[in-house]
Amino acid sequence: MKISRIDHLGIGVQSIDEVLPFYENVLGLKCYAVEEVADQKVKTAFIKVGEVKIELLEPTSEDSPIAKWLANGGKGVHHVAYAVEDGVAEALVETEGKGLRLIDKTPRLGAENMMIGFLHPKSTAGVLTELCEPNK
């Protein structure tokens, strides 16, 4: 697996509308995209800082993974996403072959038309890890 960079940091929030003014009015950053990912029951807002993006994640349903994470005391950074150059499918096979536990056995479509796959935090020192690449 070849990782080229950190693509984004996912931050779980109860309300994008309540949190976005901090990023825009205090830090002087700008949200460039808001998108709902229906199958993941999440609304996202993206902010670019240099080459790294911040993805704000707001649940759109009480049974969404983000809602459950927030309800269990989660706040702040939800996951770290790494861009892979040799494909998410290949990276998932490789990491599973090295004994890591996967959340996704195969890539799925995420926000910004990215193919994504998650590694379970029990295998990654407690950090939910996302592997991503542009959908071709």
C-alpha cells in the first residue's frame, strides 16, 4: 500500500450550522462544499487547510454511525483519512492480510465521489482509519 498524504480529518458534530462559524469567522477558513451521503446517514461540510481537508460530519438520523458515536461520548476528531495511490480495494486486502480488522471488506462510495474503506480502531491503536481514492 502506498499512502501519498493525509486526505482529511473527519470531525463529528451535532450541527454543522453551529460549528461552521468557528472555522469561517474565527479561523478565517471557508467551507467549499456541503453534501449529504444518504447511505451513511450523514451530512458533510468540507474546509480546506493547505493540502488537507477538514470534513465536518453531522448525523442525519438517530441511527447513523456518527449519531451513535456522538451519543457514546465521542466529540472532536472522528477519523483520519489517508489517500492511497494503489487503490482502496488492494489496500483493504493488504491490511487484512497483515491481520488488521476491517469495517469495510470492499470499498464503498463516500463524500466527494471518493471510494473509501475503513479499518477498525481496535486494530489501529484506537484511531478510526479511512483509506480513500478518487472514484474513477
